[in-house]
Amino acid sequence: MTRWEPQIPINVEAYAGSTVAVLGAGSQDNSGAVAMLAGIEGSVAPPFGRRVPGRPLRGRDDLLGTLEGVLTDSAQWPRVRVLHGLSGCGKSSVALELAARADERGIPTWWVSASDPNSMVASLRSVARAAGASSSELQGHLPDELWKRLNAQTGPWLLVIDGANDPGVLATGRAAVTDGTGWLRPHTSQGLVVVTSQDGSAAWGGWCHRTQVEALSAAHGAQVLLDHVGDAAGDAQEAENLARRLGGHPLALELAGAFLTAEIGALIPTPGATRSFEQYRRALADGRLAQDARIDELLGHTLAVLEQDCGPDGRKLLMLLSCLADAPVPFQAFLDPVVLAGSGLFDNGDGAGLSRSLRFLADFSLVRLFDLGDHAPKLLEMHPLVREAGRRLVRRYEAPNAFPEVAAALLRRAVAADDASTPIKVTEQFLFFTHVNVIRDELGNTISRSARTVEDIWTVSEQLDVVVCRLLSEAILSLGGRPGKKNKAFRRALTQLRDDIASRWKMPFVDLSVGIALWYEARVTEAEVRFRRAVEQCRREFDERDLRLLVARTLLIGAYTHEGNEVDGVAESREMLQLWPVGVRDDLMAINQQRLGALLLRLGRHAEAEPELRKALDLHRNDQGAESPVTLETWLSWAATLKELPDPDRALEEFEKLAEQSSRVLGDDHGITRSALAGLSSLRAPATAPAGTLASQLPEPDGDDPEHGDGHDGAGGDQGGREQ
């Protein structure tokens, strides 16, 4: 079955089962259409009327620059470019903007729509005539004559073939388009052919350069909205929030902008109407807008093709994946053929069938497959609008409970609580935690309450709680410069942090979790690269005070600390602490405050370190309590710093109070108590202690203490000097 995009909106379910008879399907020869269409020619004028003054194309400067460079430089190859991507992602808009720039340069430009085979052939006949073919020459094999004339052109030219969602429409006879004998051919002339298509597969051939047209960034998406309504619907940040909610999908942004323009400009406003970016975003979440139906129409053709090419399994795989969170999926660990074959949902759930369906979803941009290099699993992510459309299909399915139940079973199979032996496995555990939360919290209320399903969801959730707690405690909250050491004193902060991150993290979380995995193996230099990437992406996506950015920066500072990069660590710490919102996660702020003091001590800047450690002590007292080992350890660091300043009486007083309290709480044999007593001795008899050293005042590690945590290893263990 050859794929064609309908010219009018369709019902997805009705279209999926229909037979579309088209010219060029199967063994038909599109070049034979000449006899049927003899003398008929079609328009080749680009539809410049679609361009709206005051609303420029946003976020496509790099892509347009590349295409314009190929157009004007005949030495660049290949000269057939396929722009592919999700329906409504702006492929045609890019091609139209390129056509406008070519037209402004005086370059011959032709626009051919491939949505209907008859009109496509008629338009290509017009291209051949415009290129110099006579009426008699057009009576022969039209594709040959067309390319004979195009190759004979002595200057640059541009041919856009828009909406060729099936590569086969541009083939002739029984040959495939890859043969290069049909309407689309490899060539070395000065011309450029740009094809737009939903299909990004290898069916185009190696001589076609394929470029996926991605979603817009939140900033560019916000500008699209502001181009429509200015600031009448809200500020730039609110526009970015809506753009992010729409996944940067250009057509969805245009629909939102047009809707708000109409509502704001209504002569008689409707009470309670949606008139702002924030109201529109909330209305989307509540399902109160008609945009969902329009998005379903946009995806209708692609889903129908999915049914034709892959059978029902392709559509069902899309529905299954849509049950997961808006976060990357380690698909090789998730899609277990044994579980899927036993689910009864899939006709062909073996590895080969799954691979075929997954490849098709990726070729049509319904999912994106990618990896982040070494130490990371292969990942899949789905555009939020596609996910929402998939969930609507799940709700309309005859057995809507089936898909969340299978997802829960797959997650249970994928997760092993003790399997964190490699960076890839560690990353998978973090990512699966996010998806389990969605299955448990968002979909749990809609699925049947069978004992097996409930057991699957909660068992996996509990397993991952253990894994994520352990890994975060060993990585994020291990501040002693010794990756891999636990710190039980931070369990409460850990639980809050886990919930904060797992519920909201998206792409930066992948780099962050890979970095944690590498840190866990003490491969700190490689971990720093990942943390830096996470920080850079968080800066692009989130507000500077967003917890996700603050946590990523905390990890980067940890890598600086361990590697001895005190200068960058101090600069990063000070900038971050100035941005830290008051009253938000004071426990993490205290950790960073203490680390800044430790870094300053390493640099010998005791006067600057003292107030930072004092702030950390106050924060720990408020958050952990005055008798917490973490608080006592911070107190020890601060007192040792006072000793290096010209205020020995104050240092003596703090050591005395600390020694008394630590002895009472932790015992006389605890490292903090012993170090406090050593500090007292050195102040009372300075000649007995090495001058100018802090290391002599700090305790040695006691190891894990079931009652008090790991002694001093968490908060201050790296303040006396770098580990060797």
C-alpha cells in the first residue's frame, strides 16, 4: 500500500482500515500518467501568500543557512535534500522561506505539491517546459525529459517537492526511488531539489541528504506566540512555559497564537474566556481546548500508515510507550520480547517485530532514538503531543487497562534492585524511577485494581526507592571527596531531593545520572564532563533558580572539589549561593555553603572561609538539629578555621563547647570528640601542634556508624586537605 496524505482532516480509526488507491501505487508507472494528462500542466508558483508579514520564521536560521549555502555553491553535494519530521513541525515553512530567498536572488524556483499524484505530474510537466522542453519533447518519457532539461541549466535553480510522505510517489515503473530513475534523481548540476516528507527512512537512498526538522526551543517557541499577540497574553516567561508545554511544535504554537489573538481581539469578550498564555496552558491540562482534535487529525495519516506498514503492533507499541513519563526511555531494557509476547496485545512481539515497529516510529518522528555515547544506554523519547495523542488512543481502546498493566510488568522485569554494576545500569535505574512514578501516580487511578498490577507497580517503586536512595546518597550527598561512601545523616534530604528531581527532570537528568554513575565508579574526570553538560542544558531550559539547575551545579562543584580545581569551585559556589532562593531546600544550601568554606580553606583563604562555615553551621542547626553529627562536624570545621585567625580566645571557647557536646552525644571515642580535644590541646600548648595546618585538627574516618551516620565523612571530610 502506498502512503498518501489526505487533503482534508480524517478520522484516524476510519482511515486506518481504508484502502487508498493512488496513481503510482504498487506496480503502476507514474510516467505513464503523461498519456492520461496529455497537455495538462499545473502551477509551480511557490505559495508565498502563506508568509505573514510581522511573523518571521523562528528558530530555523541555521538550517536555512545550510540550505542557502548549498543552493548558491554548486560544489556542495548532495544536491537533493529531504526535510523530514513530525506532521506540523515546519518542514514546508522552511522550504517556503528558502524559496522566497531564492526568488529574491532571481534564481528560478518551482514548487510542486506531491499530495495528489495527478497534480504532481502536471506540475512537473510545467517544470520541464519552464526548463526548455518543447511540446513534442514532452510527449516522450517525461521524467527523462525533465532531468535532461534540468541538468542542462547553466545557473542555479530550486525545485521544491512538498508533502512527498511516501518516497514511492517519486519512483516510476517497478523501480524504487533509490534507483534514481524516476522523478527524483541524483545530479551534479547547479540546481537544488528540496523534498519535504514525514518519512525519514533510508528509502530515499544514499544520494539524498536527510535532515530532521526538530521542534523549536522554548525561547523560539515563545517568540512565535509573542509574534501573534505581543505582550497582551502575558510576558516572555509565561510564553516560554506554554511553548514548553506544547513541546515546541510549530503548528501547535500557531494554533495557540491564533486562538489567543481571536479571544483577545473579540469585540464582545466571552466571560471566563481563555485570554492569556497561562490560562491556555491550564486549559490544555484540563482538556478544555479543541486543539487535541486538531493534533489527532495531524497524526491521522501517519497512524494510518503505521497500521498499513506494521499491522496493529506498530500502533500498539506507540500506545504502550505513551503510558510512560515525559522523559527518555532506556528502550532496550524496557521492551522485553518475553513479556510482550505473553501480554496477548502483540501479534509479533519478538525482537525482529519490535525492531521493525520501533524503526518505523522513528522514521516518521513519532519517537526519537539517540544515545549519549559511552556509559549511557540507548534512549528513546517521544514528543509530548504525540504522547498525549497516544494516551487518548489508549483511553479509546477496547481494553484501556491493558497498556498500563503491560507497562508495569515491563518495568518490573527491567528493574533489579541490586543491579547497579555499570554506568549504563545505574542510568537505567534513575530513568526507570521516573517512569514508575508516572505509572503509579498518574495512571494508577485508571487501571484495574488487579492484585498483579498493583504488585507490579508498588514492587518496582519500592525497589527503585532503594536503588535511587543508595545511589544519590553515595553520589550527590557524598561530600568527603570519596565517591562511593554513604552518608546516612542526609537520608531525609535525600528523599526530598529524589522526589523533587524524579518528578520533573527530563533530558538533563540523563547526563546527570550518567555522571553520577561515573562518579560512583570514582571516574571523576569523566563525570565532570557529564555534569558540565547537564548544567549547560539546564541553563538553556530552566530559570537560574530552578532546583534542577542548582542540583546539577552542586554536582559539578563536587567534581571540581575532588579534582583539586578550587578556583573554579569557589567561583561556581559563590555565584550559585547568591542565586539560591530563600527557604528552598536549606539542607542542600547548607551543603554547598560548607563546601565553599572547604574550598577556601584549601586555598589558604581562612578569613573568607570563616563566615561561609558559620553560615553552614547555622543552616545545619536549623535543619539537622544542634546535636546532629553533621552539625557537630561543621562546628569542628568552623572552630578549626577560627584557630587560624588572630582570635585564639574565640577558637578556644568554641572547641571547649564542641568537645563537651560531642562527648555527650557521640561519646569520647568518636572522631569529632577527639579532634575537638586535640584542638583544645593545641591552643593551650601551641608548641605541640604543627603550625598552620588544619589537617591535624580534623578527625580520621570512623566508617559507617549505624546510630549517627558515617561520622564526619559527609560534610567536612575534605576540608583538611585533598585525598591522595
